[in-house]
Amino acid sequence: MTLSQSPAPGDVAEVYDGIGRIYGSAWGPNIHYGYWEDDADDSSVEVATDRLTDLMISGLAARAGERVLDVGCGIGHPALRLVRACDVDVVGISVSHAQVARATALAAAAGLAHRATFQFTDAMDLPFPAGSFDGAWAFESMWHMPDRGQVLGEISRVLRPGGRLAVADVIERGPVSPAGRALLDHICQNYAVRSLGTVDEYRKALAANGFVDVEIRDISDNCSRTLALMADAVDTVRDKLADLVGEAQAASLIDFMRLSAVTPESGYLFLTAVRA
């Protein structure tokens, strides 16, 4: 890590070990967005978050026995679902020691410790040999990266030619109004995010780092319900959040989640690509 790297790994870890832990206690083990088919879809949060995980699994198209890198593994819930679905070996990385410990414990409890391992690693400087993975995914982790292009370059290096990449990420959608810019700035300031990428930026970064057959879907409409529901869930543990950050900040975080749910500049993409 260079001195200018921002957010630093410790900043990201602090988010997930602090407010992220409280969010997770209210939201459930799949600590990411949900996917709803349409406005009439009344699926539960549990079903919707599993559905988004399954979309990532289908995009990765991993085959039995392959080795997959999980960039920003969290507590390992999606990784374990991937192992069960595809009979692959997963190496999950995180900059949170607490997440690594929790993911390792969950894998052991599930009887999958031989197929899913987790380690403390910075995605900006992967410690793996070139071509040592058949696939990789980044599930709501790329928005935390100080340099998405550098991380994509590292992923490209450790993927074998023909290896697949799947990414789900919060993005910026233009044009951005002053109110939208204020909300995006709030996200960056409170969740260890340097900036939100755009679809065009992703296309350029993927091409520059040796990825082809790029397919990008803006699934904002399918995921937008997440933040309003999460705000309601977190509101039920507001006292715990207030103990951590103070009542005023807790109220602000919950209010901005609700605002984000109806702000078009905050979006969500799903992409797949192939290492040339």
C-alpha cells in the first residue's frame, strides 16, 4: 500500500467491523443487495439476496474442481453458496481480520473448510501466482478499492487465460444533479469509498486489463428496494448503532439509506468478462 492509498485497508475494515456488523445483525448473513424481478415481486430479503448471489454464480459459470478467488469475501456466505452450487474450491480475501475469522468459522461449521478458505489480503496487491485461479468474483467490494483499474489488473494476472470474472457493484449513474452529488459524497465519506464507478469506466478498465467478452447489465431497478428495506431493518437496532456512532450520526445514516433508495444517481451493475 502506498501512502496515498485511500481508503486504506484499515478504513474499510473499520466500516465492516463497526456499522457493518450492526447492519448485518439486522439484515441477515447475506450482507449485500437483493434482487427482485419486478415491482410485483414480494420475495423476502433472504430470497432476494440469495437470488443476487445466484446471479453471480450463474455469471461465473464455474465448473466442478475449479479454483475461484472471492475478492472481498465478507463473512463468506456467498462463497459457501458457490461451493455448494458448483463444487469448486474458493479462496476468499478480506482486509478485515474479524471477517476472515467469521468466514473461516462458518466454513468449518458447514463442513466446507476443505473447499473454502479465507485470508487477510489486500486486493491491490494479490499474493498469488499468475494464472492460479480459474475464476474470480467481486461482490460489492470494488467500490471500496482505491484504484479499481489496479485491482482488475491484479485479478487479470492471477486468472488463467479464459478464466471468468463476475462483478456486482454500486455505481454512479449520470447525469448527476447537485442533490445526487451530495448523496454520492455522503456514501464515500461514510462507507470507506473513494468514488463510485460508472458503466463506461468499467468498460475501459476491463479492456485495459485484458478482459474480453464483457457483458454489463444495469440492474438498479431490480436492486433499488434494498436500501429502503435495509433502513427499516437498521432502524430496529438504532440504539446499537447510536452507541457506536452517536444518535445524530445514526439518524443521518438511516435517513440517507432511505434517500438513496429513491435517488437515480445511485445505481447497481452486474457484469461478466473473460480473461483473454
